Amino acid sequence: MKWVPKEDATLVSYMVNLHNVGTFNADTRFKTDYLNELERMLEKVLPHAMLKAKPNIESSLGH
């Protein structure tokens, strides 16, 4: 799946927000459930993108 620039920018913005809030932080990484939270956040602003934590978001992050 190819991401468009708007999706990339939104993903990065939300990851920074998650980090700044601190709820999903664990040492130098994110806690396990952060992908599901990103999925919920992205669904609100990009509903037609139909992005899922696995495989879409996970593959975009290079996991």
C-alpha cells in the first residue's frame, strides 16, 4: 500500500502527540497498544483511507 503525503504527515503528527502525552511511552519506545490508538486517531481524520494498525501502519513504520 502506498501512503499519500497527507497520510504520512498525519501519522507523524499523531506519533509526536502520543509521545508528548506520554500515555504510550515505554523507555525509548512506544508501548504495545500504541498502533491501535494510532488507528483510532487516523480513522477520525482520514476515514476513507481505511488504515489498520496491522498491516498498514505497522508496515509504514518499518516494523
